[in-house]
Amino acid sequence: VSAEYDEPLRIELLQLATLLLKYLQGDLVHYRKEMIKFGWNHLKREDSASKQWAFVNVCHFLDAYQAPEKIILQ
């Protein structure tokens, strides 16, 4: 993937993951660890749009599932 598509692609994937968490939370119970790792890793990005959507994603995760204690402490 070209470097010019990196940020827009990340944003689209974060938006998709957020929608999945919002509407299919029951179906994703077994993938909670992967879902939070995906969103959490994007919180460290430099670009503000990706970081903004990562915060939205993590908020939806915390709303959908009980927050693991390790995450709350961070």
C-alpha cells in the first residue's frame, strides 16, 4: 500500500472496527483482546485523525465490554 493511503486506510479500519463494536459486540466477545489491541496501538500514532478515531474506538470497546483492570490502570 502506498504511503499516501496509509492514514486514510487506518482511519477507515478504525471506523469499521468501531461500527463492529457498536453493533456486533455479542459476536465479537471471543475477539476482545485483538479488538482492544488494535485500537490501543493506534492511540500511539502521531497523526491526529487516526488518534481521534482510536479514542472513539477504545471508548466504544469500553462501553461494549467490561474494561480489563490492566487497561484502566494505564
